[in-house]
Amino acid sequence: MAPPKKDTTALTLRLPRELIDAIDERRRLEPDVPTRPEMIRRALIDWLDKTS
């Protein structure tokens, strides 16, 4: 049986190396060391929460 479908869309994003390095440094501070995409999701959610 296939896993349930999720309501998501893939997004391709090009970032400067300096920004990728900063994301990697920040995600290493998290207790669970999230993947880059997960860290970006967390940052976006945090930003949206703070600006809405």
C-alpha cells in the first residue's frame, strides 16, 4: 500500500553559498540537527508567525 499523499509542492531555490553556510551553521545549533529544507521551513514559519 502506498503512503498517503501530502499536500505539498516541490520548490527549487538557488541561494548564495554564504547563505547556505549560515543556514548550516544555524541548523547545527538545533537539538535534532534538521535537514536544510526542514531548517528553511522552520525559518519561514517563524518569520510568518512574527510578521502576521
